[in-house]
Amino acid sequence: MNMFNKLVKKETKLSVIGLGYVGLPIALEFAKQIKVVGFDIKPERIDLMKKGIDPSKELTSDAFKSADIVFTSDPSELKSASFHIIAVPTPTTKNNLPDLTPVLKASETVGRILKKGDYVVYESTVYPGCTEDDCIPVLERYSELKCGKDFKVGFSPERINPGDINHTLTKIVKVTSGCDAESAENIAKIYELIIKAGVHRASSIKVAESAKIIENTQRDINIAFMNELSIIFNRLGVNTYEVLEAAGTKWNFLKFYPGLVGGHCIGVDPYYLSFKAKALGYHPQMIDSGRFVNDSMGGYIGKQTVKKIIACGKNLKGCRVLIMGITFKEDVTDIRNSKVMDIVNELKDFGISVDVIDPGAGKHEVKEEYQIDLKDKPSGKYDAVILAVSHKEYLKLDESYFTPLLNKDGLVVDVKGVLRGKIKNNPYWSL
């Protein structure tokens, strides 16, 4: 009996290793159809999930109802499963090199409990060749089994977009692949149990890996172009959003916008592709240039804010700035790799006092990650307010909100251009 039939008949279980914003939705969706073991190395997260709480605050308690799932931080419980999905982060080091530690540790954990006939599918974003060259050897070493003969491996890249309530897991076409024809078909059929939008069967693991890595690299390069345009138009005294609005009237103009590019996808994945390209002897000029532009934008916004404050006739000594938003993107709670911190650090380098507020971010997480104290609300008057993240709570704000917060000639900085046309009486600047 093949793996698909065993799972459907509930003769074995599926496990998900890593229950973050990617792994938990997958585990819960599969748990509507088959038996699931959800594993995470953090017991405190497991405790929350046992209570029907998503630590990432992406899912409601309803998502946990009627789910045939066991949450655990005990690796031995993975033995009861035969189909393992690894969905752990793949970050970069401080030097922007791939950090495979989480995915290799997860491979070791699975390798220790791997049985003959088992399947392992990776969803973590990696460079092409990583699954076969880096991960499979770990599985083989710790299981003392042989891939292809004793167990099967596949790759099915995650496509979840945090904070997006429209493009959810089941509504996005899933790319799948396997180490041979049999595993490729089994893996595709298993994902078809939950993916309503359908499955695209890639011809190989490397093709599936490559498809994922270029999705975010393409977005990174396009946003970098917009950011570079915003620097040029700022020198021309032209509003970038007005230019894009005019250019967007042409049917084939691609609608990208300037802004901060952080998080653990667009701000990270291009470095994985760049690393692999250099290992193959090719220096990827466009990819690296896009990364340089986007990584520089926080500092650029900070410097421009300082220039505008000085232009308003203020002395930087004693200046106070309020930054609204610290998550890596709008309407999420995730603060990892947030480029807002580049703005904070740039302002502090000029001796400016900075307060940060955010409706979704956790105080403890911000303190632990960035060593700053998140404020509950604005306090006192500021010489500038920077709307850095366009959370839904901020979209309805107008000048009547900002004016009481500002000292005379106080500046409003609008990173995403959401206040365009709303600020009439205070100095205003956007990308």
C-alpha cells in the first residue's frame, strides 16, 4: 500500500516539524483529513497550541477545532508518523550567508526516528541543491538508511504570505516534487488533500527549490528598483507615488512600490541564491545590487528625516521622534529582521531620542530582539512622527491625529505613502 493510502486510511500519521507561521497552518489543515503530529522545539509554544492559541497570531481558535492533531516537543512522538514535513526557518548570518542550522538540526531530529518506507518533505526555503547535497546526507547519517531505497524525500516550497487573509494556504497553487517518480506522485496526491487551488508537479527537487527562491528574488529586485526611483525623484522634488500612479495607467506597467524590505523571505532568500551562484563561480550583479539598495533604505529614511528636521530650523540636540510600527510588514506581529530598526539606529546615531509604538508587536519580543522598550502610546510632543508600517489601525489616521503629537513645525514622515493628500499644515515627506 502506498503512502497516500496509508495516510488516508489513518494507518499512519503525518508529522510537521516547526510550527511557525508556515508549519502550523499546514499541520492544522492536514489534521482535518488525517492524523497529525505537530512538533516544535519550544515547549511554551506547544502549550499555547494545546489551548487553541496560535503563537504567531495568524490563526483564530476555530482553526484548531476538530483537528486530529497531537502537539508535542518530544521528538520520540515523531516515531508514530511516516510522512514528515520540515517547515523550519532558513535565516542568514550577520554576514548575510545562509544559516542552515535550523534545517539541518530538524533533519537530524527526523533522521533519528526515520523508518524504512518513510517520507520526508522539506518546505523550508533553500538554495537549489540544498535538499540533496546538505539535508539528505544528514537524514542518511542519523537513520543509517539510504534515500531512494529505504526512504523517500521531496521538496514543496511554502508560499504562505503572513497577514494576507485572501491568499491563504489552501488557495495558493502548491509546487511539489520528489526524489523519484513514485515519491513525486505520492507527495502531490497527499498535498492535493488540502490544496484547493491545485498542485504543480515540478520535474525535480532542484526545479522546485529554484522556483521558490526566484519568487522572492524577483520581488526584491523590483522593489529595489522602486526604492532607487524614490531616491532619484526625491532629488527632483517629485512624489514617487504620484509618478507610479501616472505610470500605472498603462496596462503592462508592473505595480511595485518603494519601502522597507525585511522579514524572513524577501529580505533573506536572495542571499541564498546569491551564495549558490558564487559557489558556482558566477557573481550575480543584479541580485546583489537589489539587496544593497533595499538593505540601505532604513538608513536612508533616517538620514532624510534628520535633514528635514534640520530644514525645519530645529536643533537635533533634544529632538524626539516617534516611530509608528516595528513589525517587518503591515498587519503581522512578527518583528524578525525588521528594517524599521535601521531607522531607529540611524536617528539614535544623531543623538535623537526615539519612541516606538506598534499595535501588534509584543513588548517582550521587541526587548529581547532589539533591546528597546516598546511604548504603549505616544507621550509628550515630538519633532517628527514616522509612520513606518502601514498597519490597518493606521490607515484611517489623518492630520488631526498627528498635529497634537507634534511640536511647532513638526515633521510627518510617511514611508508607505498612505497619508498622501491628508497632511496639509505640517511638513510632510514620503518615499
